Amino acid sequence: MKTKAAFKLAALAAAGCVAMPAFAAGTWDFSVCNGSTVSAGTSAGSQTGANAVGNSYACAANGSTTRDLTVSAWGAISTSNNTYGTAFLAGQGTDGFGVGSQSEGGASTTGNNLALDNDPTTLAPNIILLKFSSAVILDKVMLGWTMNDADLTVMAYTGGGTPTTFLAGKTAGNLTTGGAAAGWSLVQNVGDGAPDSPTGTDGTNRNYGINGGGVASAYWLISAYSSSFGGGTLDTLVDYAKLLAVSTRD
């Protein structure tokens, strides 16, 4: 089911306002993008920043010879400040990537909060940023671990040029304000409260089909759900998830 946002962004793509994809479909498996230093050409990846806020991973698609995806994380900068800052991206093996925001302790974050989560609901939800080397049509998001609930918000960068500050200083309430020309645009809210139904149950892998409108971008945000991003309201349950893989289509 396409949301109004998806229809609007599809129209932008058709009008040439959104770059069209420059390479074929693929799947990036984050369980093997684990920070090893093996040479490009495997599906493993390299890590920068190690155990620190602002670290990132460079990942190659399954069977690829090039690390063409950089993954990083963002979250609230403190328990009293709702603006976004860089966060710690934790490689959690077959669970996938988790996030430790500065408000949660960064690299010292433990337990359920080392995830894409919106706990507490009063702070900006944790976000994973996907930076591809060329525009892609993201169409599947796979979660390796979930707890309680696993609703997500998916956004794409549809502004002009290349984003420089990404999310720094923004809040969930103003991240998508101003429409496509301002940068980030809502693509879809997905989860138990949406028309899309995930497979599996809490604690097992979940697969979400997304982006029916075919939006293409080199920059994507996968966030724990927040109604502040727009697109209607799902449920009010607190969401916890870890990002295991993403897929694109031609």
C-alpha cells in the first residue's frame, strides 16, 4: 500500500528531482559486515572509529567486489536535549546493527537500548544512516532482533546536492519539515500498526517490504518509529530492533 508521501516522492523521481539508481539490485548483510580488515571483494566490511560515537562501517553487497555502502548511527545527544548527534553503531553479529545514542551512553550502552529504539518516547528515536555510493531503490529491510514492538520509519534524502551535516542539530519534529527541497522526506512508516505485516514474532527475524513508490536516493534513514516524522500514527508501543540487512531493486 502506497502512502501519500510515497506517491509524492515517486512523482518527484519521475520528474527527475530524485536521482535514479546507478547500479543493480543487491542485498547488504550486516551480520558479516563486522569490522574485519579483509580486502574488498568479500561481503565483510571495515570499521572506522572503532568503539566510539560517530563510528561507521563500510559494507559490500553479497557477492560484490566493492564496499559501496557506509553505515552510521544517530540519536539524541543527551537525556535533556532532543536534538540529533552522532551515535555509536554496534555490530551485533546475526542480530544486526544496534545503536547507542549519546543519551544512552554511546559505546557503553547495554541491554535493550543498544538497538533502534524510541525509549524513552520523549527523546529523538535512534536512527541508522545508509550512504550508498549511488542512488538506489531500497525495497526491503530485515531485522535480526526485536523486542516488544518493531515499528520503523523510513526516510530518503531528496534535497539538492549532497547532505553535509546529515542530521546534526535537527529533531524528529523538524527533520522532514519543508518537503523534498529541504532534504529528508518521509517514505513510509511500517510495522504492526501499518497495513504491511512483518513475518516472524518478537526475537526472530522480521522482513519488511518498503518503498512501493520506487523512490531512489543514495541516502536513507532507518529509524525506530516516531509520529513526529509524519505519515500518520501507528501504535504507542515502545519499539526495539536491530538492523540485519537491506535490499534494493532495479
